[in-house]
Amino acid sequence: MAHEYSVQIHDWISKKFKNAKQEIELAKKQNNSNSKSYYNGQLQELSDIRQYLTDQVDLETQKYY
């Protein structure tokens, strides 16, 4: 069951990554530096979470993203 949860968590993170990147592009087009900074911060947090999962939780034989 843990494997299934890891897959779901990585899928959720990937969706959040995609959304944040889309929002960054929109912020660039609108020249909105506040939104751009916010979503860049979200990307960093998501990267940190993904790295933690890779280092501490995920199966060593499996890549989820």
C-alpha cells in the first residue's frame, strides 16, 4: 500500500509543479513580479518535498517522476 501512496503523492506534486509553471508564465506575460515570486517559491517548496521523499521515503528501486 505504501507504494500506491507514493505514486499518488508524486502525481499530486507533478500537478502542482505544472500549475505553478503555468502561473509563472502568466505572471511574466502580465509583468506581475509578486505572483512570479510566489510561484517560484512554490516550485522550490515542491522540489524540497520531492527531494525529501526521494531521500527518506521512496523505494530505492523506483522512480516516481
